[in-house]
Amino acid sequence: MLPIAVIAIVLANRSSDSETSAIDRLEVGDCFDAPDSDVFTGSNIDEVSCDQPHNHEVYAVGTASTAIGSDIGADDNPEIVRICRTDVAPGVLAALARTAGVTPGVIVNRGKPGRLVCTANTGERTGSLIDGAAAS
């Protein structure tokens, strides 16, 4: 079975301009490039078509009712477990588990309840990991 997250990717701050942040606009099936860093901001996530090279794919989105801190492991956080594992179609989790090199992660506003984005972090690849897997 796929662990919830080996690393948690935390969106520390929303952009101060009028653009929506990645946490607000990313949806299931979206692919993106992001830096190899523990902290993303809206300005360093580059959304791309899954047909283009990318290193992340969104596999679940939900709403956390409690704040997510960076000091707790994702496997121990009930909100992350619920959104990124319990509420996810078994076919999606199976597709992620059978793909070598996938590291699950999350994007949240640190220390605040609200939208949580579950990501499959990969090396550079093209194509979708979960396309068609949700029906399985």
C-alpha cells in the first residue's frame, strides 16, 4: 500500500497579488512542475498539460477542517489521511502504488484549515498517472 506522504510539501504563503494561488486553482488530474524544495509558492508552480514533461500530478483535493502544521508527519495527521487516502478511489491509489518512484505529498496553507491538495511527486515524466484509474 502507498504511504500517505514521505514528505509534505507546504505552500507557506499565498501570493499577495490578485492571482489565485496554486492551492486554490489546482484540481484532480492537473500536472505541474515545481522546484525540488519543501516550500512552494504560487509563483514557482508551473501548471502544464500532462502530455508535457512534469514532476507532479494532483490525485485528490479536499478541505481540512483543522490547521495543518509542518511539524506533524503526514501519516499521523488525520486530515491528510482522510483526504489523501481514505476518500480516494482505490483505483487511483493502486495506480500510484504500482508506479516506481512516486512520492505522495500535500500542498496546504501551513497553520490554517482549508483546501488541501494531494500530489503524486515523480521524476520528470509525461502522461497521467491517474488518468482512467478513478473508475477502477
